Amino acid sequence: MNQIENKTTTIKKYDFPTDFWWGTAASATQTEGAAYEGGKGPNIWDHWYEVEPNRFFDGVSASVASDFYYQYKQDIALMKELGHNSFRLSISWSRLFPTGEGTINPEAVDFYNRVIDALIEAGIEPFVNLYHFDMPLALQEKGGWESREVVMHYVAYAKTCFELFGDRVGKWFTHNEPIVPVEGGYLYDFHYPNVVDFKRAVQVAYHSILSSALAIEAYRDTRQTGKIGIILNLTPSYPRSQNEADRQAAYLADILFNRSFLDPSVLGTFPAELIELLKEQDALPAMGETDRKKIETYTVDILGINYYQPRRIKVKEHLPNPKAPFMPEHLFDYYEMPGRKMNRHRGWEIYEKGVYDILTNLRENYGNIECFISENGMGVEGEERYRDTDGSIQDDYRIDFIAEHLKWVHHALEEGSNVKGYHLWTFMDNWSWSNAYKNRYGFVGVDLTNQTRTVKKSGYWFKHLIEENGFEG
Ligand code: BG6
């Protein structure tokens, strides 16, 4: 068989349902800029940069970010040109309520109204997320997610958003990756307030879960007819071998990093093994009967899945010092699977089938909850070196990354998964917390010297994919 014949026989067409959501995701702090303008109050990122600028890649703050606050009209026009039918943004809590509570900032109401209206006018459905890592500083000073009072301020903020924008927004999300502020802020020192304390981390996690349930309750009380969900970063946990000890280690990692949020959000309960483990570590938060009932009752309508990488787990080979304060890694070790494919820029394994395993797990064990891929993407450092003479970035690696993941999404769909869409992280290169502009993720490149945008090759490839509602590969 010659090569051409061979090619024609192996190429497959991946068609998606006609109402599939295609688009991208972003967040307020990472894109808006105008951090000290428009009446916005400081959040923990503004503050952390002020006190420790050297913790941020190249010393770049979020004060300008990708200038979305000023360029949203052109950016939305570009999303339209690239075929988006949906886009996820987040509201900056400290823009709407400069101190996190009390008086609303009218300039923020005006800004988000303009953004939402512009999206709708462009035929792009706004998916709105309420919390993407950006606690108002004034509330962090009151204890942040460790404080019950802050949970109640969050619920008031959520309610205000539903009242202000719910006539036009039909997809709401309570949190993006709520485990990340727990890990970053209270376990591994990559978010403010840079605490390392398992018990406090669990309290933060518990309050985030409770706040999500209470926001869902507030949404249902409005009698609006949209859907409300949560966005979780899921990291399938694969054991090194089928030995009982490796499997048990992977099981524990799954409970701690996935099921800790997935079970309460979708099923309304916590895994019994998690409760046991927290009791053993004297880290079980006090959970009143009323809270338990709220978590049980107010589960999500829809789940967003952020998928970047799996976890490769093996049994703990060297026992931790019994006097060392408890950390999740006392229960298992990570291992590097030989031959694995890597995004070397980010240091993350690329394992496309992971997305299928997540979707299959949701279908089999979580009532086939309505879901979508809310983030997936490839961060690359120094993308400039892929710039062609015509000025565009030839990011074939990103096209390949997306296509290979979509093949597995398609396979899950064929088997009956309730997956409704795919959003890339992200629309345009943006400011990524302490990594600032190190890794570029966008379909659209941003030149930070003058804030101009250039569509990358992948952006046009995605536009074509949306037009065809599928691709060949
Ligand atoms: C996701 C977050 O976890 O990862 C985004 O939701 C973040 O906010 C993205 O920007 C990429 O992170 P990084 O650190 O690779 O730039």
C-alpha cells in the first residue's frame, strides 16, 4: 500500500454534536488589568505583589495584564471572528465590592454589563465564574476562606451577581479550581497568604465547598432558569503497578485531590475514607447538621472540568519523620513514568487519554452529570521563536495537543458521555499568577510592549474546526 492510500484509510472525521460549546476561558485578574482603576479595591494578588514582587516571574504584576478592561470590545470582536459560541470570564469580587462587602462599585457594574452585552451581541454565550483565586484583601485580613464570616460575604456577592446579570447570564460557576487556593495558599506556598498547615488548608477547603452550596441555594432562590455549577481541576491518579500498595496509594491521592471536591459538589457527600483520614490527623472541620444538609441539597447542575495532567503515584517508599507536620505526600510518592510525553516548558505530563478517563468516571460513578471541558491547554515559554516571517506564531504543537485531547472527548461522547463542550485555556496570552507571562497559552498572542494582539496558527485552526463542527485527524 502506498503512503497516500495508507493516509486515506487511517484519517477519521471527528464530528461533534451541533450544539457543542466551543470557546475559551479566562479570568478577571489574569486579563483585565486596571488593577488600581475603575474603583476596584485591592485583592490578595495586588497585595502580594506589593510585599514580595520578586516572587513573580520577571517581576511582572497584574496591574496591566492583557488590558481587557480597555480592549474588551476588540477582544470580543476577535473571539467572534475565531468562531466562539461561548466564553468563560470571571467577575473580580474586589472590583464589584472594593472591600468584598457593603457598597457596590457602580463602575464595575457598568463594565461587566458592557462585557456581557457585547458577548451576547456577538453571538457568544457568557459563562460567568464568581471566584477565580482573587480574594479581596480586606476579607483576607478577616481570615479569607478560613472565616465563616467571609463565606457569608461571598454568598452576598454571588447573590448580587445573579441579581445584576442573571437576566442575561444562564451559566454560572461558583468557583474555579477551589483546591488550588488550598494548595497554593495553605500547603505548598505558591499563593498568598503562603501558609503551610494541613489543618488550616482543610478548613479553607471546607468553607469553599460550603460557600459553593450556599451560592447554589441563593441562585435557586432567585428562580432564574439558568444552570449553576463548579469548575474542578481533575487529575486522574494512576498507580505505578497493580500491586495492592501502589493502588492504595493512588486511591488516597484521588480521594485527597479529586474526590474531596468532586463528591460534595456532585453527590452532596464526602468520601467516608476522607473523613476517617481527617479524623486521624485531627483536621476534621466542625460540620454542623445544617451545613451538612445544605451541601447535600445544593449540588451542581453542571460540572466544568479543567484537565492538564495526570498524577502518577506509587507507594511511599521512605516513611516520613513521625514528628513532621502532616502533608498529603506522607501517604504516597509521585513517580515519573518512563517514556511519558511531556510539556517540558511547564514540566507537566501530556496524557490525552486522561480526559476520557475523567469523562468515563463521571458517566459511571457520578450519574453522567452534564459537563464540559472548561480548561485544557498548553503553556509554552518563549513562543516568539516560533514566529514565522508573516508574523504569526506557528504553534503546531498546540494544534496537536488540542486535537489529540478532542479525539478522546469524541470517544467518550460515542460511549454516551454527557460532555457538552470544550474551552481552551485561554483566548489570549494572560498573566498567570506568580508565573506572570512566563508560559503563553492563548490562541491569540499578546505583545506586552504595546498590547497588540496577533492570532496564532492554532486560532485559525480552531476557527476552521468550529465551522466544520469537527476535524479530520
Ligand atoms: C489553571 C488556572 O489551573 O492553570 C489558570 O485555572 C492558570 O488560572 C492555568 O492560568 C495555567 O497556569 P500556569 O501556571 O501554567 O500559567
